[in-house]
Amino acid sequence: MPKGKGTYGSKQGRPKKDDKPFKDLKEGTFTRMAKEKGYGDNVQKLASDIMKHKDKGKLPNGKKITALMVKKANFVVNARKFKK
């Protein structure tokens, strides 16, 4: 039987794999975090609160502030200055 004609290990009939299946995994994480923490869609307010209270380690509503949250909040604060 010729190679690739239904033999074991042939790739015939399989769907093509996506190059980057997790490309949008991190997209919208800060907005999602803002909604979970009770800020709605106001990511600017969450970012400013995180930057204000990062030394204390907790937000005003009692939620813990992590290093990754500070990193993302810093990006949001700096993104205010981006030119459109």
C-alpha cells in the first residue's frame, strides 16, 4: 500500500492545527480583573488604586495586590500617554 493512503500514521483527514492556539489568552485580563474586583469597566480607576496602594499590599476593598497586577496597572497608567 502506498504511503499516506490510509495507513497507520497518515495525516489524511486531520484538521489543520492552528499556529497559535493561545494567542488571545492574555487579552482582556486587566478588564476582567477590574470587573471581578468591583470596578466594572473602569480599568483606569483600578490601575490608579493599585499604584496608590501597592506599598500596603491591599486594595481599599481588601483584595490582595500581586506583582503581576502592579505590572499590568503600570502599563495602563503609561498607556494613557500613548498617541492615537
